[in-house]
Amino acid sequence: MSGVPEPVETTNPEGVDYGWVMQVTFVTTILVGAPIVAALSLQADLPTWSARAEFAIRVGAVVWTLTALAVFAYAKRHQE
């Protein structure tokens, strides 16, 4: 008895690993999105912390969505 648990069977009906998509989306959004938000914030008038937070959330949501769609399209195109 090796002490290694038996592998859990999984199904993937569409062929896309959604866990991988979410992980890559998260990392890519931070690496690419943070500089984009920072660069765009230089042009915006953000006098209060509330305005800064709202700006970051609005721009970050767009970056997250576009990144997620691009990563999903990549995963779908390169599925095994």
C-alpha cells in the first residue's frame, strides 16, 4: 500500500479546463490589468479614495472580462 489516494474521476464534456481558465485569467489580469488601470488613472480626475476605488473597479471589470474571454477562446482553440 503506497499511501497515494486513488485518482478521482472527472468529466469534461466541453473539453475546456475551466479551473485552468480561471487561474490564468486571475494571474494575467493582475499582471496586465494593474498597469493598465494605473496608466489610465493618470488621465482621470480622482480626488477621493471612493472615486479611485470606483475607477479601479470599473476599469478592472472590463479588463477581467476581456482577459477571461481571450483565455477561454485560447483554451477552446487548443483543447486536446
